[in-house]
Amino acid sequence: MTRILLRNKLDDCIAAWQKAGFSVLAPVKRHEMSSFGEVRKADEMALDLVLTERTIKDQFFPQTEPLIKYKIGKHQIDSETMTPPEKKRVFFGVRPCDASGLAIDDPLFGWDYKDDYWFGRRENSVIVTIACSQADDFCMCTSVKLSPDSTKGADVMLRPLSDGSGWQVEAMSDRGTALVETISSLLQESSAEAAPVPQVAEKFDVEKVMEWLADKENFESQFWKDIALRCVGCGSCTFLCPTCHCFDIQDEGDTYQGIRRKNWDSCSFALFTMHTSGHNPRNTQSTRWRQRIMHKFNYYQGKFGVNSCTGCGRCTRQCPVDMGITETLQAITNLPR
Amino acid sequence: MSDPFEPKIVAFVCTYCTYAGADLAGTSRLKYAPNVRIVRLPCTGRISPMFILKALQKGADSVLVSGCHPGDCHFTSGNYHARRRWTVFRALLSFTGIPEERIRFSWISAAEGAKFAELINEITDDTRKLGPFTQYQELQKVIETQSSY
Amino acid sequence: MGIQEQYRSEAAALLSSGEVKLVIGFGAGSTADRRRPLFARTPEEAQKFVLDAACIANLSTYLVAEGLLSDGKKVGVFLKPDGIRSVNILISEAQLKPEQVVILGYAIESGKDVAALEGRNISDFSIGEKIRKLTPPPHVIEAAEKIEAMSAEERFEYWKEEFSKCIKCYACRQVCPMCYCRRCIVDVNQPQWVSTSSHTLGNFEWNLVRAFHLAGRCASCGACDRACPVNIPLRLVNYRMGKEVRSAFDYVAGENSDQKPVLASFKQDDPETFIL
């Protein structure tokens, strides 16, 4: 016997969470784009998507965020630090790959300096993951040692029932337990079985890839030049990635006042590493693409002991020239050793 | 009680004709609305659409772009090029919902001080009726506030 | 022999004779319905080319890639009529030397059949008349008309919603053959004309500036629209700009490679109904 939540109780569930002071965010499709957005009714949710086009990362690390408001006076500079409100949020219907992304980025944002913007939001959020019941051609979580029912990053894990009527509920953390408590009257004990998890084929051998990347001989390999030929250098793969976290600090304003902002930046852009002198250490697209792969499967691993990829497949799914991590890592796997 | 709305108008003018026209309006002691801020440029050909966007971003309620009559350009053809650019830019602004009434274009020669004064008064009155360009200014306000989460 | 085999062997011949250093075409993609750009440097690699109705990308964008043509050598490229149109525009803007481009032209007819286009050099393709008769897909016209029928406030709200989705990944710019500036205006920071932040105001400015820069230069290939990861209907703005230059100046971009860029030329009697 496990506790289950029925689909037809979702409206009550949202109401209960709102009553407990939470905003409820779920996958929504608005203006031809799917992302996480606030919902008030269950029918606003788009729970049948394989994945939202935008990741849940956006909700913790927004594409642009004001940090400091400043005024430059004759003899002094007045500044005001802007911190996000500590709003309590429930994220309902997060896919395991997106939830893992948050867990993967945690050590980065807390490494030599604790990023209050990230952790302020993390600590006030509860992640309710729903295990996948479908996968598409681009999904590759199993290749990076995750799975369609991975609980990584989840505070509450929901597993779809085989008849589609609801989900098995399991709290995974203290925050999750507390959240489940707020809806305990809406849950029921049941022996209904969970639906089988979809099969996601392994597309590359990540161990082999990591070994090849770690070999310094391969850094200047012709492989990089060939694989990145068609990359046009846009940033969509990085901006839609659940773990990419590079940002740029920009001052926006005039001579007397302005706002210092934290904006997403992308290693795909030529400008990313451009020095003031005009020298650019990564001056070709192939060196930039190499950086992206190395960062995810070598440097991040070296620093935090985990690969910075959750296998969501968005990089390939929306790439205008059909590139992406899968193809590159497949090619590395198949290189003659 | 809140202050009555005073339109902010930015005028991008060429130095050879419209600026001289504005100067003539002044020396002729013609009175015109003080709501206009004049930005003098070498030629209408130098007035990038970017200037108009920047003016709106910084809170202008209306923009005037003005230069020499066709045939009178100090640089022979700057205003002809500008005219094509405006035609297209105006269509773009209109299509994206920036009201045409807020972006005006005119030819004012160095001898047309009176036309300048009248036009500024007319634009000021019209803008007063239109009210502040809040739709655009709201976007600026949003930037200055912290995200809601 | 089907067109795919024909073009494979032609590409191989171009490469083995040394006439071109590289042929840019299509190869199989990551799924059955996808094709991806493929760069062939040897006759063997040319055997991997795929040519069918799924080859919809405009490959002319690679012709303006930094350094590609700077050695003076020739490059072969698979192009549909919209790609040929792009090449015309690029030549008229002095971004390409016509003799450096060998075109393997093809057209997709009624969405499924692929036919070869006669000719190899840009001057062989007289597409002007066809382009003049070309009408955008009905859904594009319909959507644009719907927007034009709105009030200014509604239009503003519509685009505000659309542009607020923008994440400034610049996929639209990067896939566009006309966006060849080595330093885009949005990357210029002294002064910073366009905000690099992707808040709605910054997005508004960016998208307006890009649309304006494409006015009278867009080949209507739809690459930006397809590339946009957040599904902003960029095509509509470009369509509206194309309509404007046509009605005001009787100008259609990319008709031939001799035309003078519309915003770099003028007529003394250009219309000016709106100028006071």
C-alpha cells in the first residue's frame, strides 16, 4: 500500500498549498512556448509534455536579474542591494532531468561564495518531481547515469499510476515531508500500481567519453574542428540547458545612476572570452564547442565530482543545425582507441 | 494632487536647416512650448532609428525628426536616404504597436522659424491629448524592480 | 538517376577536380525527419550527401562565415531559391564574390518532390520574376493581417508578450545569412545602444533593431523563425518590412545580384506622405 494523489484532487491540492502560503508553478504552455509558470487551476497545467521548452533553472537563475541600484553623486556613491523576495514556491510536475539540474548546480553556486540569489530561492522552493511516462528521440538521461524516474533533486517524488488516474506519492526530504503533510487529507492509501518507466536507450558510453576527454593529447585533436564546423554560434543550447550557469555582470544606466545586473552568458558566443586587447583565447567555434563539452564532462567532474549534464536532450532538440551533446559524445565513444 | 502631465518631446534635427529654423524662431521671439528638447545632428542622414528608440527608452512621450527639405541637403542626399529609412522604420514601429502619432517627421528650413514654433506647439498639444507613453515607460519601470520571485 | 545521386556525383566531381575546396550540403540528421548541414572536403565525403524535401535550411549562411572565402578558393553549396536569393543580396552588398560560389540548386515542389535547378553560377539563375510572384504561406499573411487589424495598444501588448519570451540567445541572428556583421550592434558597448539584458525592454529594442536592419534585405527563408527556441513569430515582422519596401519603393530583395540595396539608395520622388 502506498499513498496516492488522484488527478481530480489537483485543484484542491493547489488550493491547499496556496493556503499554506505557497505559489504553485507547473508546466504551462502560453504564447506558443512551454515553461514553468504560476497556476491557479489544474487545467492550466500542461502535464503531458515530455519536457517544457524552457527549463526550471530559469526560476532560480533568471535570464536577467538586478543586483545593485546605484547613484553616483559628486562626492559619494549611493547603492542599494536588491535581493529577491523570499517567496515560497511549489514546483509541481518537474521532470527528473530538470530537478537533477538544480542539484548539480547547487555546489557551483555555493562553492567559494554562497550565492544568495540562488540559495534564497532554492531554500524557499519545494520540488515535486513526476517520473516520466514518455520519452522522445532526444532524451538521453540513461546515458549520463540518470533515469526517467530518478529522484535526484526531488523533495517529493510522484510516480504515475498505470491507469493514468494519479500518482504514487513519496516524500524525499524534510521539505518534501512537510509539503505532503499539507495535503495529507487529499491523499489516499492504495495498492494501484505505478506505470512502467519508458525505455530510454543509452546513446553513448560516458565513461569512455570522460577517459578520452581527460587525455590531454586530445585537446588539440582534429576531431573538435570537424564536429563543430556547422555550429553557427548561437546560445540556444546553453540557455535551454538545465545546468548551464555562466553569467555576465552588466551595468545598465547613464553617467549618474544605473542598475548592475546579472545576465545569462554563453560560451558559444565569440564575445564570451574576448579580451579588451582584442585577443580572444577561444577564437573559433570549435574551441568554444570543445569548452562546452570539456566543462560538462571533465572540468565540472574534476571540481564537483559530477557531470554537468542531465540528459534532457534540449541542446539537440532545438538546435537550428541539429548539433548537440548526444552527437558529439556518440562520436567520441566511437572514435578508434 | 499630482502634477499635471507635461509631455516630454525629443527633437532630432539637422544643424543646417531645422536647427537654424529653431534658432530663427528664437531670435524672432516666437513663443513655443518649452516641452521640447532639441538634439542637434549634422544631417538627417545621421539620425539613426536607434536614437528614436533611446529617446523612448529614456522616457520621451513623442519624438520629432526634422531636417532640410528635399533638394536642400547640405550633403546633397542625406535627407533622401533618411526619408527611405523613416518610411520603413515608421512601418516597423506601427506594426509593433508604437503609435505613429508619437513619432513625427518634418522638413523645416532655416527660414521656417514660424513653422518650427507651430509644429512644436502642435506636437505638444497632441501629445498632451495622447497622454504619457506609459506602455513603453512601464517596460523601463519593470527593469528597475526586483523579480517577483 | 535521382537528384540525390546526381548531386552527390557532381559534388564529388567538383571536389576531385579541385574546382572547389569544399561543398556544403545536407547529411542525415539525428532523427529520421531531420537533415543537418554537412561539409564535404573529399569526393568520399560527398557520398554522404542527402537531398530530399526535408532539406529546408538556408545554407548560404555559411558562405559569410569568418574566413571561409578569404583564401579566394571556390566553395560549392546546395541552395533552394531562397538561398539563391540570399546569395544575390550578399553579392549586391559586396559580401561575396560571385565567382567564388558554385551553386547546386534545387527546388522543393509541393512540399515533397525535389527538382534540380539549371545552372551553376549565380548569373545562371534568373529568379527575379519568380520571386516577384512569390507569396508567403497563407498562415503568415493571415497572422500579419490579424496584427495589423489590432489597435496600436493591442499590437504593443501582442509583441510585448512575444518579445518577453526572448532569451537573447541570438539564434535568429546566427542562422541568418544577412546578419554578417562581425560586430553586431547589440555587442557594441560604447555606447550601449541596445541593452544586452534580456528583459522585455531590452528584447523589444533588440528585435526592433534586427527587424529594421533586415528591412529590404530579407530573403524570407524563415530560418530565424525556425531557429527561435522560444517560438517568437519573427517571420511576421520581416514579412511586414518586405511588404513595406515593396509598396513604397517597388523593391524586392534578391531579385538579382545587381540591384542597389534599398536603404542605400533613393529616388528623388520617393513617397513621403507622412512628412510634415
